[in-house]
Amino acid sequence: MGSLDGKTALVFGVADHHSAAWAITEALHHAGARLAFAYMERFEKNVRKLTADFPDALYFVCDAQSDTQLDATFAGVQAAWGGLDVLVHSIAFAKQGVRFADTDREDFKTALDISAYSLVAMARRAEPLMQARGGGSIMTMTYQASQRVVPNYNLMAIAKAALEASVRYLAYDLGPSGIRVNAISAGPFRSLSAMGVQGVRAIFDQVEEHAPLRHNITTEDVGNLGLFLASDAAQNITGQTIYVDAGHSIVAG
């Protein structure tokens, strides 16, 4: 996939060393990209500890529901680098433990705002920074529950379906600017968000039993796909949801 020397990347969503955002970060870092991180304040200690040996990293406390903080983050990137090559969107939230039919209006709005609209808000701000670089790559994280019922995933599945539709429309709108927008649909792996889903251990077992490759994926698999999407090797891939799940999504039932 080649080097990313001289490329710049802004990553939203690093929480700990198990997160998809961190897996992608490591892959981008090893390929030579310069990195910036945006995170909720409560994750700052973790992010700075994980990136202590990253040269010239940029850090921004940013609540994705705040237009003011999003503006400040992208303005900070522009001031430091003059442009942006890669945007990683790896944030999501939905209230757990509630039957989907019992979802209330406010919980629905919050889930869609944080998990799907935030990508739209970030892409709009990234566009001029990527245009300054002659184009760029935007990627986000999804899961096959957007397409089929996964028990207990509930409201988050609806948010992921909206996210995937947003990827397609953003790819269409930003394509003339040379900007690619794609989603990574990862199989389950042991992350903070996955462990918050009731019954997730049964999903791990099901993947190992039924996926064509008969095993679960690792965070490294996610990082490798993220690196591919950031690289010129993926220069003509956009608007896609790309699965890295040991083939589990092709199996009925």
C-alpha cells in the first residue's frame, strides 16, 4: 500500500488500545502519516498516554454534538497543516438495554446525531481542507446489524443504517472534489463498545462456528483495512461498505 509520508490524518474516536480508531491510528502511524486526535474530555488521559511517542501529534477536545467544538478542531488542523488527507470517524452512541419498539424520541435523536449526523458535520468541514490537498479519504465504522437483525443491537443498528446511507450520499457529493467516503463493516472484536452490547459473547461464539473462516477478526484486521482506504491503492473506491468479518456477513441465520 506504500508510504503515507507527508500525509495528514485526523482521528475521532480513540478510547483505548482495543478501539477500532486506535487500530487504524497505529497502521497510519507506521505508514508515516502525521496524526491529530479529537476526543471527549474524559478520554484525554488515555489518548495522550497511547500517543506519547508520536512526534508532533495534535490534540483537540471535541464533543461531536457541538458545532463550536467541531469548528475549532478543523480550524486547528488547518492552522497547523494547511490541509487534511484522511479523516477517521469512529464514534457512536445509542442507549442500550431497551427494546427497540420502546425507544423514545430523545434517545432516537441522540443516537442518530452522534452516530450518523456527526459524520456529515465532519465531512462538510473536512471538504475544503481536503480540496487543498487535491482530495482525500474519509472512513467510518459500521456493523452488519445495519442490514440484518442482531439481537440486542437495537437502536444502534438503526443509527448504523443511517450512517451507511450517509456514506453513499457524501461520496456522491464530495466525489467531484476528489474525496472518497467509505465505511468499514467490522466483525465483532473485543472493544469497549462491543462489550457494552448484551449477549456479545454469544456473537463471538457464533462467528467462530459459522463464519467461512471459522474465527473472529482482530483489531489489526481493521487497522489494515483502514490503511488501505487511506492509501492511493484505494483511489477509485468510494461510497462502499467494506466487510472485514471472516465472511460472517454472507452466512444466512
